Amino acid sequence: MEEPPQQPPPDVAAAAKDLPLVLILEPLYPSFEEGLSKRFRFLKPWESSSQQPLEAFLADHADSIRVVFCAGPFKKIDSAIISALPRLQLVLTPSAGMNHIDLAECRRKGIAVANAGTVFSVDTADYAVGLVLDVLRRVSAADRFVRGGLWPVEGKYPLGSKLSGKRVGIVGLGSIGSEIAKRLDAFGCIISYTTRTRKPSSPYSYFQNICDLAADSDILIIVCPLTDETRHIVNRDVLLALGKKGVIINVGRGPLIDEKELVRCLVEGEVGGAGLDVFENEPTVPQELFLLDNVVLSPHKAVLTPESVQELLQLVIANLEAFFSNQPLLTPV
């Protein structure tokens, strides 16, 4: 006979009820939830015993929800969710990108938004440079060559290309883009960039037009935010301007690139190679890319290391504690 589940002692249960309440719309990493649950109480729609639709769940709890913690970019905080929560005051996301949040609606209703700030900048920059090196020097392809037993059979392996001296165009010279530029500058690369507005303090060449930047680059690195204006900012014209020897790297968001055109250009040899950590319809990846040795694929993990996750946890705690203490947020948007 199974023992009934143990209930927490009354004093522990009472203390938990006194913790500030936060709505989360999808499960957190276990270590993340463990770190947060000591200070905050979570409202989890998927654990509702009534199995009611999200809309009904939000209606039942609307009066008690002041904070939504959007744990990932796949659950959108849209106008419908915002309208369902009349007491909502803060939307907190652990990502740097915010294309999953209706920022205009939040501003209209006076709802504060906070994100991950610059927590991921260093690790993402490291990863972007890693993708550049991998594509140019054919590291992953060489690994497959050796593991597949082809070295003794075929002998020679195609040479890769050096990084030093390459012209690198960065689309988005924010925190991450600046860290990428710093690293590639140390490799002896020639850095150029494009952003909405020129950076007066930047020592790098500025291009107002992304096509002109691509035409002047051997490597094009995409790291700008995803907005309505930047969706498919890399289209066929940009890819053709980059050219048959050009390499494109994306550590921003998948829809920044017109993926169908990218696949077509790679398959037809109109672009020289790609390093992709993000895709337009994740986790679906175009199967044509699996067959290309000049393409390096990664499952949207450029931002994550154990160190960055721990730093993010502390930032989320600090932002929540600041909100519930009526103090300024650390990383307001």
C-alpha cells in the first residue's frame, strides 16, 4: 500500500504563502526554480488540478497577479494575456531578446519590463567567434571526416581559410556585437557594422545599408534584436551581396534571416558557408542544411553556460526583490 504524500509542516506552508507571488507560464530549469522558490511563490497554470484553459486560469487568479516571469522566448506575452491581468505591473524575461513580449502594449498600460541585460553578452560573443572559426577552418567537418574513418581512405582533407585579416560586418553593435568586435579585432580582422543609428564612440567603419555592409564583408555576423523592422533583414539581396566566398553567422534570432533564401543560396553555392545557432521555426531545422559540410548547426545555446545561468539567476532574484520592495529595477527595458 502506497504511503500518502507528505505535506509540509504547517509553519512551512504558512511561510510559503507569505512569499511574493509570481506567475510563470512554462516550467523553469530545476536549478533555476530551486534558487527562486526560496524567495518567491509560483503560480503554475500547467499544474492546475482543474486542467482548465489558460484563459480561465488567468481569469481566476487575475486579482493576485502583479508579476509575470516569462521563462522562455516561446511563450508570448501578448495583448490577450496582458488584458487578462488588470493588476499586472511587471513582465520579467530571462532573455536579452524581447520579441516575445508586446512592448507597445506594456508601455501603453504602464507595465514595467525587465530583461537579462548584458548577462549573456560575453558568452554569446565567445560562441559567435567559435562558429566563425569552425566554419572557416572546417573544424566540425574535419571531426566528421576523422570519425567516419575517411582519413586513411581519402588522405587529403580540404583546407580551411584563415581568420586573420578577414573583413567582418556586424549587424547590431550593442553589448553582444561590441564584445564580438573586440574579440575579432584581436584576431586582426577589419571590423565594420550597421545599426539603426551610428555609434559616435565606435572606432569601426559604419554602413547605413546592410547590403553595402555585406558587399564589403567576408563574414557577416547577425546579432541585432528581432523586431518588425528587422524580420528578414537578411534577404536574398543581402546574401548575394555577401557572395560565394562569404560566411554568415547568426546568434541573434532565426527570423532575422529569410531562411528559405539562405538555404537556397547555400545549396546553390551563392554563399560560402554559415554558422547558425538560431532558426526561423525552432526546433525545426531545414534538412537541406544537414548535408552541407560548410554549415555548422547549434541548438540555440550560444547564450548558455553554467556561469551565465548562475549570474542570470542572481539578476532575476535582484529584479524581483527590487520590484516587491518598490526599488528601481536593475535591467529595465
